[in-house]
Amino acid sequence: MSAEVFTPNDVSVTMTPTAVKHVRKQLDKKPGAKGIRLAIKKSGCSGFKYETEWVEQPGNDDRIFSIDGVDVYVKQEHLSLVNGIEIDFVTEGVNSLFRFRNPNATAECGCGESFTVS
């Protein structure tokens, strides 16, 4: 099984140092995981939502973005929806979560669950 590694000139996916640190820490606890997948699902009132999951076996249609030693996997079909995205990990009150800054998002729902790309 092969996966294509992208360079920043092709498609851009970045992570903040805080997100990289969080993912590395989690990967240390998951010896079978090779990285994290950023997936897009149809959902919510705005159309799409982000999902993350740990990747143990990449798929043939995965593209890998190596960011400071962390591999981020994105399916080929989702590249146009995430090009230019910055993944952050933030703490808000007692909750910690990934925050996605997507320059392609033209609208987000009020609860922040979903987004639209025109």
C-alpha cells in the first residue's frame, strides 16, 4: 500500500506547535498508530464537518503531510476542502479540542459544528 507525500507547494496543511505536541503525546500512547487522519464528513446545517482519527494503516487514496515529525493523512477527495488549513489544539475552560482554521470555509454554523465551502 502506498501513500503520496505532498510538499507544501502542492497542497498546504499546517499544524501549530501546540497541536504537534498534543498529537505526538497521543501517538506515544498508541504504538500501532502512524499518524492522524483529518477527514471531512457531510453533516450539520452548513454542509461539512471535520473528524480526526488515529491511522494505523494508510489507504491507497491517502496523502501524507509530514509536519514536524507528525504525519497527517488526508483522503485525495478532501484535499480541495482542506487546502491551506491550520490545525490547532486549544483549551477552552475545561475542554481541550482541535480547532481548524480553514481559508476555504465561506460559512460556519452558529455552534461551530459544521462549515461550508463554495
